Amino acid sequence: MSLFEPPLNFLRIDEKYSKLDNSYFVIMPVGYDATTSYLTGTRRGPLSIIEASINLEWYDMELDNEPYLEGIHTLNFVETDASSPENMYKRVLEASRQVITKDKFFIEVGGEHSVSLGFIQAHKELHGDFTVIHFDAHADVREDYEGCEYSHACVMGNLYKRGVDNIVQFGIRSMDKEEKDFLRNSEITTITALDIHNDLNTSINRLLENIKHEKVYITFDIDVFDPSLVWDTGTPEPGGLMWYDIMKTLKAIFEKHNVIGCDVVELRGNEPSNASTVAKLIYKIMGYKTWQKNLQ
């Protein structure tokens, strides 16, 4: 299947639950990996995740809900612009502007982390100020990487420069000295993987205490997971987070704040078991959002 043909719908649910007009959840796949700096292949990630989702159970045991009943529509892939990373950013931004609305919950599925920039910018134009919670192994606040300011290694720095004033990073365990200096002089809160391993509950409380806005956006680089759980990513790092650590954190966020959108990025798509784990993560996010709606 070409990346530019309509993909399978997430979960392969029937038309009753997958029409755009009737679906609360909308998946926007972006298969792009032009700025990857180690292992390539994240352009294959979105399709592998959608294909793996076919094997998921539709009932969430923890939450006692069935998120698919809210409707899940999968958009066609955003067409890749290979001319430059900056032009690809503009393409994702324009595609996002055309579809994002306040009455649906959009999940962008990448692709490398650079694709998040345009997607988040479109949310900012629609929703105004919100907090970005950044799950990642890497700080991603470089000024540029290998001469490219639109690299996957610069996405959080780019957001900060564009006026996203409240960013909370969770699970970080790799950065260079310049990034450390940047973070020291910024208002970005960084909660490291070591902090979390030492005391998960304190780390979650610190995350929640540093959220300044009622609205929250989640950007999720799957290399925040420990490689023992998810290893098929561009820049794996040892010492990552485990499944229930992340689920507990996500549930706490959804319980306290209005999550307005999400992206899940950086799966390479070569290992079906990893794709299944990431598909489960996306469905859990839908589950927490459904649970959040019922709390209101």
C-alpha cells in the first residue's frame, strides 16, 4: 500500500464507528523521516501502528470503557514534501489547519518528531494558550541539528521560540551541554527518567504542579519507553520508563486537565510487537479521554 492511499482505519472498526462526521477521535498519519539522526524508517511507523491496531481488544479493563464507541476516523496520510524540512513543517501546519476543530480529539501519528511542530502550532492557533507535556528520552531543544532548525532534535526549542510558554518534559535522560545550558535559562520544566525511577509519585506531582494552563497538549516520543519494552525507534536510550509508570502519569494528567490533542511519534515500524504496544498506547489515550469526558 502506498503511504498516500487511504490507510486502514484504526482498529478496522466498521463504517458505523469510523465516519468522520460521527467520530470524536481523529487520527492524522504523517509518514516522514528526513531529519532522523541515527536509525531511519519512522516514515513506516504510522502504517505499522494502524495495521497492528487491528489485533487490539476494544474493551479497556482498567477504565471499564470502550473508546471506539466514540468513533475513530483515520485520515489519509499527509503527503510528504521532500524539498526541505521547513516545507514539510508548513505542509503539516496547513493540513492540520484544514481539519482540526474543537469538537473532535485529534491524534497525529508520526513519523519523526519534527512533524509535531506544525500540528501543535495549528492547535495553538485554534485553542490559544495551553501547556505542552513532552514525553521523551531527549530534550529536543537544540538551536539546530546538522544545520537544520526544523530537525526532530529541535522541536521543543522551536515551540518555545514560537511562544509556547509552558512546556513540561517527562522522562528525559539524554541531552548535550548546550541543551542543558538552554534549559537552565528557560522556563521549561524537565523531569528526568532518574527522577521518575527514584520516586514516581513525587515526579507526577511535580509535573502537575508545573502545568500553568487548564488546557494541555501531549507530545509523546515513544523512545521515552525503556528499550526492553519498545526498541524499534530512531534513537533508543537505556533507562527509560515502563508501561504502568506512563499509564499512571497519563491518567493523572487526564484527571486534572483538559487534554485537547496529542501526537505519538518516532516508531520505525519494523517490529510488529512494538507497533502493537504503540497502538495500545494510542487506544489507552482514547480511553483516558473518554473517561475524562465522563468525569465532567
